[in-house]
Amino acid sequence: MQALRVETLSGDLSGVSLTDIAEPVRGPGEVLVRIRAASLNFPDLLMTRGDYQFKPDVPFTSGLECAGEVIEAEPGSGFAPGDRVVGGNKVGAFAEIANLPVRGVSPMPDGVGFAAAAAMGAAYSTAYTGLIELSGLKAGQWVLIHGASGGVGLAACDLAKTMGARVIAATGVSEKCDAIRELAQPETVIHADGRFRETVAEITGGALCDIVFDPVGGDVFDESTRCVAFAGKLVVVGFTSGRIAEVATNIPLIKGFSIVGLRAGEYARRFPERGRAINAAIAELASAGRITPAVDRRIPLTAWREGFEAMANRELVGKVVFEPGS
């Protein structure tokens, strides 16, 4: 079968190739799945460089999440051949067939296709864990969402708006504002470059934001500390800017806000009952048509480089979905 293999770590994808490898054999506690769609996440790109906190030994098959059909499952697992499922692991999804841990597999939401299901998992679980589980998002609250053109950012906009929040979508690329406005339909879209606290204050009538959701870090995080309302939450999601920011502790003390670290996958692993509840809540919203992932492009796995390069060059508005065998 074909699989996207990271043979060596590099900053230019030179160590990555689509390769024929043996089909996997299901092990204990695993589900063997034929992959119909797999979505690209920023950690997938970072892992090709060795820049992510999880560093698998090379060579490895890339890919965090996918959707497909069960080929084989352990008796008593709750799954049977032919079941349509969504799930993932830290690696392995960019292939025609993958072994997934039973704990990482869920039934596909009713009425949702393979591409949308694959694009939904990590992005919406990250958004739900950060906004609702850890920050207690309530209707009517102001939420500032950075990186709003990315899969996670758009999922956060979609989810927050669905829950009745007032969403300020922010992007560092001004050319993406119109696309974000059309896809996410937030309260407003801002170009978060340099000083944007005054813009946020004007939009909110001086109230600032109850929650700031930040996958970007760096200068954006620095300025975001000035945008959080008293008793608010600043959710640290990642560092796509490339700089891990620091904060003087007198700032959250004086302003009375909390800095919340978000690792949705680790949260679900440490608290599996909460992870299952989060997945169930997302599936219910998706089945009811209340949330819809934004897919920038669906492409064959053979065109993997196009997807990775588009992500690296910040060209995307939404998720890339690879379709093996197409």
C-alpha cells in the first residue's frame, strides 16, 4: 500500500516521500481502517522537521487524523467491518490503511461525509476543549480568535458562534479577511498586526474579551495580554509564529486574567471520560448541522506536497484533506 513516509527530518520536506510499504496487521486494542480521507494539521508539518513536542523515531508514516471504514476490529471493541469511523493517532493516517487504537476511534457523525469528518476531529476537539471545557464559554461573551484562517481557528470561530458568543476573528494576513468573513461569519474580522488592542477595545465598547484563543504566539500573544478582560482567559494553543512568548507575571496579576495551556489530545488521554464527552458533543452538533468544518482543498494523497507547501506558505483558509487512492 502507499503511505507518506518521513525518512529523515528536514526543513524543506526533502526527507518525505510517498512510498509502498506492507499493509499493517491489526494488533491487540487496535482497529484496522481503510482510509478514505485524512486531514493535514500543523503538527504534521512540524514533525517532518523534528520541531513538534512529540518526536517519533524515523522512519514513520505521517498523519494525525482520518476517516474511513473498518476492515477488522477486536471482538467486544464496539466496531465491526464496514463501520464508518473517524479517529487518529499521533502518526499513521496518511496511508491507504492504518491501525488506530480503539480509544482513538469514534463512529462518524450522521450525515457527515468522509472529508468533513476527517477535517473535524482535531480542530473541533481543540476548539471545544479550549473554549468550552477549560474556559467555560457562555453566550454573549466576547471571544477573540487568532489564526482564524487555519483549521483550528475556523473551528473555534464556528463553535463559538454556534454557542452564542460574539466572535472577533483575527488574522495576520489581510488578504484572507474576506474569505474568513464569508466562511466564519463572525461579528467582525481584524488584521492582527502590531498593536490591535485599541481596535478590540473599540469593537467591544471598552469591555475587551472574555476569552482570547491564541494558536499564533509571539507578538500576537504579547499584544493579546492587553486584550483580555478582567477575570478572562487567554488560551495558549500553539506557536505558529515560531516564537514562544513570555509574560511577566504581574500582568495577569494586575489584570486578573488566567493563562490556560491547551493540549486537547493530552487532556483526552488523561481524562478519557471527558474526552469521550467532548467527542460526543461535537458529533451531536455536527449531526444537527450546527457546525461545519471549512475545507480549503481536497486532493489525492499523491499530491501531498501541494498540501504541505500550502500550509507552510500560509496559503490556506481551512483544512487540507488528502484522499488516498483517488
